[in-house]
Amino acid sequence: LDNVEGAREDAEAGKLLFGTVDTWLVWKMTQGRVHVTDYTNASRTMLFNINDLCWDQKLLDEMGIPASMMPEVKRSSEIYGKTNI
């Protein structure tokens, strides 16, 4: 965020988001309407507290990552969004 000009500002304004490949796939399939991941993928980022099932605010603060960048986390069995084929 600090090495790309304007990245931090975009992140804080909600124009730059974070996620794993599943987040990107859902984002693309829903035409940018859904920013989501599941618990297993969130846990692999090492930024997700698996005991409390939420993004670890202490780690995000330590790394200077705005929580607003992080995807919503849901169970893998949930419906995440709709797409048009």
C-alpha cells in the first residue's frame, strides 16, 4: 500500500480491495457486486482470527491494512451472489 502511489488512498476510499483467488472469481462472476471469501481461504491469509471468525484487527493495524479492504467472510455452503451467463 505504501509502495504504489495512491494505493493507500484508494484502499481507504473503498476503491482497492483485498482477497484470495476465490474472492476475485466471485467478484468477476458477480460483475463486481460481491466482495467475499470463505473461512478456509480467509484463514490462509494469516490475517483471519480462526477462533473469533473475524479479521484480526490487531494484525491489520500492525501491517497498516485498512479493514475496509477485506472481504466479507462466509461459510463455503452459502450463496454468495448471482451471475448472468
